[in-house]
Amino acid sequence: MGSDRPAEVAPPQTLKQRQIKPPTKLAAPSTSSVQHVEDPPLLREEPKNPPQSLEEEFKVHSTGMKRKAADDDVPRTRQKLVNETSLSSRNARAVPPASTKTSTTAPRLRSAPGAAVKKPLPATAATVPPIATKENLKEQTHDAGKKKKRPAWDLKGRLQDLEQLNDDTQSKLAGSTQRISQLTENLDGSRETIEELVRFKQSLQTAVALKERENVDMSEQIRQYEDQLKHREAQHEQAVKSLTLAMKEAAEAAESKERAYIKEVNLLNTDLQLAKDEIRHLKSVISSQSATHLAVESELRMSRLKIETLEATVTSKAERIKELETVFENATKRTLELDEKLREEESTRRKLHNTIQELKGNIRVFCRVRPLLEAERSDSEKQTPPLVFNPSDEKTITVNVVAENGTTIVKSIPFGFDKVFTPDAPQERVFSEISQLVQSALDGYNVCIFAYGQTGSGKTYTMEGVPSEPEKMGMIPRAFTQIFESAEQLKSKGWTYNFEAQFLEIYNETIRDLLAAGGAEKKHEVKHVGNRTSVTDVVTATVSSPREVQVLLSKAAQRRAVAATNCNERSSRSHSVFTLRMSGQNSLTDEACEGVLNLIDLAGSERLSSSGSTGDRLKETQAINKSLSSLGDVIAALANKEAHIPYRNSKLTFLLQNSLGGSSKTLMFVNISPVPASVQETLCSLRFATKVNSCQIGTAQARKSCK
């Protein structure tokens, strides 16, 4: 049957490999010709230059693996040939010799270009019969049936038949042995291929290492470009200041010289008048003073010469004034050109600034630890500190879980965030880390900053601070001060801004307007239109200075829901959301942008067992924990990239949908307490913050347009 025939060895025809195409049927070589047997296929010579891309290297590697799989079939093919040779030997006595017409020369194996070719083997005197297959046996049996059987008494003829059969069998055995030798050589070539693949793998590893070093070099180049940009901005600003000062000094000097010239002309006119008076006086007495007439005429000529000299001086001064006016006009043109160039660089700065913010991540998490209060120091100093900071790494914090004795550490749990602030970090340093994010709001982006943590961990202090003490002002007043200062500086570049403020709180899953006048409470609904979020029937106040914003904050603070619990004597019982919308227009470039800054102070998370809440406080605690739990569900869905995000599970998450869903640049402060008794609450807050930090919400888009 066809399945008993020797398997063909056909590795893939690719680069660095030579094709092997063994014959499907072996035959004995002709005695009249010399059979040339080539060496087993070898790999082509390795190219001098490595592949130009990783894709080409991958193709070559895949081809080598296919060649290896094909070479694995060589031992099996050799075993089949041995089996078939044995079969032909066993049947040699019963099968007559095959016809010489089936005898052909052995096939020649193809080799790759440039491969070394051995000298042909010498031809043997006896012909090598083909390998005995089932088809050959059938054919030989059929021919034997046709041949007349010798009688029993013809011993000599029967002996000749046996000798002929023995010769045929020996010829077939020699051909099979030769074929096995060829397959053995092919196997050696396959082993060389495997060794070459190992070398190729090492070259690939070297190429990957080179690519990684190139990535490090590119990062260093980006940092150098940023430093060059800052240096050039400083140079341009200094050049503008120098030119402005020089132009002002030149104008003052020109005015001073003009006043001096006018004063000098007046004096000359006075001298001229005096000279004329003197001439009239001399003419009146010329008859009586003829002796002095020549002296007077000489003096008159001198006076005229002096007048002409003064007139020439006045003319030259007038020409000098015209030259100074030309210089002033050129300086004015140069100033306008520098202003235009400065506006272009300001646009480039905004693009680079936003790129840097995007590289830092869309949702960033800062961890802030409040300092110990005086009442907490005595108990805390006797126990092992639950929080450990790394002075050399401002992005990690470790929580020590301590046993009941207060000194034995059960386990240490490390956490990592974008920034970790120790208890001694001032408000100014904290705001310096978010100032660039606040600047993005003026560039037309939606920016959201919110504080999360347990009750009494310092969220309200971080966001609002102490307005009466400048060094303790929180993130909200500092953000507004920076925004209004930046808007004032951008006026010189053609930008004008309008600002509108809103202040809401979510109390027991109900939205309340903290800026509304007293009276009946209105029902407010959250609406999302595209990337814009709005709340119905709320008061929108137009502001133009940080002082006006501070007045709104003071008004809202008096109306916000607060109460005393076991965890905090003045605990916020609601989530506050302050929104500042800003729209900008550039009269020079006809650009327009619209940004939104959301500053959110979340109510503190607390356990019912530790807060001791009852009655209304119990209802408030349940509503707070429900909304924070819904916020955790939204964060988990975003982190897992689920198709459905449960924003509508609470008013808080529905209001923050655009801030968490990819259209905003978002930052979260996780505030924690250093008190050992709050370790479990601290762990819950840090684990939630870690989940938030792992969210990828997409790239924020600026809302800009050109007329």
C-alpha cells in the first residue's frame, strides 16, 4: 500500500536553508553511468549585515523552526527504508528479479547556492536494485506467474534462478544502505541548522538590548529638550524686558534733548533781539561816534556769524531728532515682532505642558498624612509608629500592622503612589505639585481634584485650609489665586477670560445649592451633554478676583452640613463640589477655549461601630458609606475595563461621570491618619487609592476652537 512507502523529507524553502527533496521511489543506478551523490543540504552562508527590522528577523526565525520540524522526520524515514529492505530480503527467494526498465539513476539532491559539493561516489559494478515495496512485490509476483516453471529434474536451471535472485537481493540491499547513508548526512545538516538557530536567538537578544538602550537615550533627549525650552523662554522674556527698558530710556533721553534744544533756541532768539537793539542804538549815535563805526561793524559781522552758526546747529539738531524718531519706530516694530513670537511660543508651551500632564497619567493619586494632634501624641509615642516613610523615595509608604501589645509588628504592607506627603509637608509644597494641573483648566481642559479618606484625616484642611492665614490656605483658594494671576498675565498675549462659579453639596443622596438664597429647597438634576456636565436650577455667580471667590466659599461653609461624632467633633456630613467654569478668547489669534475646574471635598468614610452615630447621624453615615461604596464600584469597573460602568448608583458618581470617564484630568488626594487606632481605616483608604491609581480612563481632550 501507498502508506508503506518512505516518507518524503521536505523542509520549507526559506532563507538560510537549502531545499531537501528526497525521491518517493529509489532505483538502482545504471552501470553505464557514474552516479553523483551530493552532500546533505547545508545552510546558506550567514549574511554579513543583520536583518534591517525585527519583522524580518522573526520571519527567518519561524522558517528555521519549520526546517527543524521537517528534519525530525529523517530518522523515521531511515527506519522505514531499513524495514522495507528487510522485507525485500525475506521475499527475495519467491520473487523474480525486477525488470531492468524500472532501474533509474538515483535522484540528485538540490543544494543551496554556494554550498560545498563533494566529489561523486564511484559507481559500483553491480546495479543497485530499487527498494522492495509492496507495489514492486506485486509486480514481481505477476512476472513470476507468467514465466514457465522449471521441471524438477532441471536442477541446473533452478540453481541459476536462485543465483539470479540472490544477486538481485544483494543489489537492493546495497541501494538501501546507500540511501541510509544519505539520510544520516541529512541528519547532520539538520543539527547544524539547530546550532545556527541558537546563534540567531542570541543575536535577537542583543538586538532587543540595543532597542532598550535606544529607548533610554530617547527619554534623556526628551528631558534635554524640555530643559532647552525652559531656558529659551527665560532668554526671550529677558530680551523683551531689556528692549522695553532700552526703548523707554531712549524716549526719555530724546525728550530731554528736545527740551534743551528749545531752551537754547529761546536763548538765541533773546540774544538776537538784544543784538538788533544794539544795532539800532549804534545807528542813532553813528554821526557822533564815527570813530567807533568800524568797531561796531566788525562786532555786527561777528554777531551775524554767530547767528548763522546757531541756525546751523538748530538744523543739525532737528535732523538728529528725525533719526531718533526712526530708531524709535524700528524699536516699536521689533517689539511687535517679539510679542508675536512670544504668543507662538506660548501656544507651544501649552501643547508641551498638556503632553507632560498626559504622560504622568490621567488619574493621579497623592497620599497625604496629617500630623498628630496634641491629645494624640502621648498615646502614640508609646506604640510602634504605624506608618513608615522612605526619605529617598517620596512615592512609597509602608503600613505596619501592630499586635495588641502595641509594639510587635505583625506584618508590613507597602503602597506606592504618584506622591506621598509626610505630616510636616506645608500647604505650599502640596499645591506646587498640582499647580500645573490647575493651569490646564485655563488651556481648555476639564480638571477634577477631590479628597478622599476617613473622618478626621485632614481632607477639609487640605482642600480649604485656614483662609485667614496665608501660609495655611488650602488647595481651593490657592488654585483660584493662580488662575486669576495667570489670566492677568495672559492679557498681554491677547487672552481675556470670563469666570463662573457654582458650589453644591450632596447630602443624603440629595443635591443642595450652597449659594442659593434661603427658602424652599429646589429639586436639582444632573445632566450630561457630550463632555459638559450641568445641574439644573443652581445659582451661578460671575467672579473676577480671588476675593470674590473667597466670599462665596465663606457663604457656602456656613450652610454646609456638619455634625459631631465620636471620630471627629466637626465632621462633614456631605460631599461638597465647587465648580469654576472659565471661557477664554484671544483677540489676536481668534482662538477660543473653555475649561472647567472641579474641586471636591468628599465626606469621611467611617464605620458605624467607631462613629457611634444614631438617629440623623446614623442616616447620614449610611448615605455617605453608600455613595463611597458606589464610587468604589465605579473605580473597580473602570480598572477591569468593564462594558457597563454603574455611574447611576449614586448622585456622587453620576455627577463625577465626566471626571472619571475619560474627558477630564483627574487627581485624588487620599488623606490618612497617623494614629495607631486608625490602622484598619488607613489600610482601606490606601487599598482604594491603589485601585484608583491603576485606572486608565483615556486621554483628555481640550475644548478649543478658531473663528
